[in-house]
Amino acid sequence: MKNLNQNPNNGVSMTAFFELAFRPFFLFASLFSIAALVGWAAFWNGSATLNVYGGAMWWHIHEMLFGFAATVVVGFLLTAVQNWTGVRSINGRGLMILLALWLCARIAMFLPEVLSPWLVAVLDLLFLPIAVIYLAHNIVSVKLWRNLLFIPILLLMTFANAAMHYGVLFQQPLLMSQASTSMVLLVTLVMCIMGGRVFPMFTANGTQTPRTPALPWLEKLSIVSTIFAVVLSFQILPVPQNLVAFVFIVSGSANAIRAVRWKIWGAFKTPLVWSLHISYWAISLGLVLYGVSIISSLVTQSQAIHALTVGGMGVMILSMISRVSLGHTGRAIAIGKIMTAALIAIVFAFIVRVFGGYFTHNIVYIITLSSALWVVAYSCFVVLYLPILIKPKA
């Protein structure tokens, strides 16, 4: 395939930075997550106030999902689609404008007394549909229908975002909660799809072992059950809670069997592999816990959600952006001790946030410690990868 990213310059370059979507979106999403969690921890400790659109809790949930996770998903997909299709993806001025729009939405959240809430909502809602247009253009232009499934997923994310804003504008707290859960599960679905496609290959390459062959029935059960979980989360029709719980437990169990077959025990010497495995275990755990939380008081929905977000998204995203940033800039897929420590830190952030949920009387300390571990982990990425992301391909 023709090298669409060739650039002979070795210095810092704005052209290089806006060459592919992973560069600005991985960097700015990571920076934003650091700032957002510093603010969140400070809010819980009483050392800061959060006078933001939607209120502090809504802002935290929304921004970690749409300001952070969805941004990384978009950066990844708009980069991957160029490899899939051989057609130039969004870059240059178009990418600058998309980043500026994303940044304006993040800033607008802090100006509830200055900007109309409708303007804030519109600014925030534009990002995903524009990304969908660029993604669909590449996929449709070469009729790569296998990857068209990401279009409805991103459109459903847009719908979930709109529902969250509707909840703010019309004072519908239940709708806000349902929409945020749906968004968590939509991102989870993306992780399950991409995990099944690339984790066996990454494991085989990283450990120099034969690739684990997929079991068609297990692949279908893992994805279809997760899709059903997403559909049920929208609560369009009344469904018995026991059935909802069953679907989530089946989804988590199927994905856990999938994870076992990928053999994490052979990957402990390869941080960029074991971290992906742990993130997938966290996803499986989160889905099972969510099902259990519906029918039992043994776990809370918050613990399940944080297993999916901190454990699934937080760990997988840090591992994947580290790998993708190296691969797409022509560098060896290997990390040093600092990034390995960062991956360990984000894993502990997941453990603290989920299992610390049993110590509700110490919730401030739990949130502070978990946030601090996240901040340390993603700060390591920003510091180490900034030169990589702003310079042309090696």
C-alpha cells in the first residue's frame, strides 16, 4: 500500500501533528482526562468547586465518556480507516477544525453562566456526527462493508449524548443516567469488537507463540450478547429485570471465556500485551457485576460501571494509544520501565475504584487515590509520547 504519511522532516511539525487523527486526539484526550480527574478529586476533597454545565456529577460522567473515551475512539477509527481502505483520512485543516470544535465544547462546559445551555449542547453534539461523515466516506468509497458497523455505533453514541443533554435541558435525571449507561456499554461493545479482532494477533506477536484460533460460536455469543446488553440499556421496552441481569451475566461470561483462551499467563513479560488482557478481564468482570447488581445487593451499579470505565476503558485506552502511537510513527512496538509503571498504575486505579466501593465511609479517599493513579499513568503517557506525536514519522 502506498505510504500516505511520508514526511522527511525530523523536527516538530504542525503538518505532522495534524497528519492523522490519532496524534491530536490521543494527546488532547489524555491531557483532558488528567485535568478532569484532578478537578474531580479536588471537588470531592472540598478544595475546589465545579460550577459547570449540568452540575458536577453530570459533568464528570459526561466528560469522561464523551470528552475522553469517545474522543480516543474517534482518533483510533479515523486513523485505522486509512489503513483499512487505503484512502486518505481526515488531516490538515479539517482535522484542526474538528479538534477546535472538540476543544470549544470542553471549554463551553465551564461557562454555564455565560453561554446558553442550548449552545453548549449544540457545540458538544457536533463532534461525533462530523467524525461519522469522514469515517463513512472512507468506508463507503471502497465498499468495505465489514467495517460499516462502526457507523451505527457512533450514531448511537450521538443519540446517547443527545439524551444526556436533553436530561439537562429538561430536568430528566433518570434519562441522564440511562443515557450514560448506554454510552458506557457502546464503548464496551467497540472494545469487545476490536479486542476480538486484534488481541489474539497482538498476543501471538508479542509472545512469539501461535495465534489462538477463534471459535465462531464464542465470537458470535460474545458480541451478540453485548449488543443485547446495549439494546436493553436504552430501556425502550419494559423487560423483566431478571432477564436483563441474565443477558449481562451471559455477556460477561462469554467474554471471560474469550479472554481465557487468549492466554494471559504467556504475556506477563510483555506490558503492551498483559495490559490489554487485564482490560478485557475488567470488561468481563464489569458486565457480570452489572448483571449481579440488578438482582443482588452484593455489588453496586457504580462498581460495575467503574470496572467497565476505569478497568476496561482506562487500561485498554492507555495500552492501545501507547501501541498505536509507536506503530503509526514507525517505531518499535516496545515500551520502557516508565510506561510499564504507568500501566501498573492504571490497573491499580481500577482495583482501588471498584473494590474500594465496599468502603463507602472512605469514598473520598478512594476517589482521590484512584484519580491520582490515573493522573500519574496518563501523565507518563503525555510526557513520553509528546515528542513522538508532534514529530514526523521516524
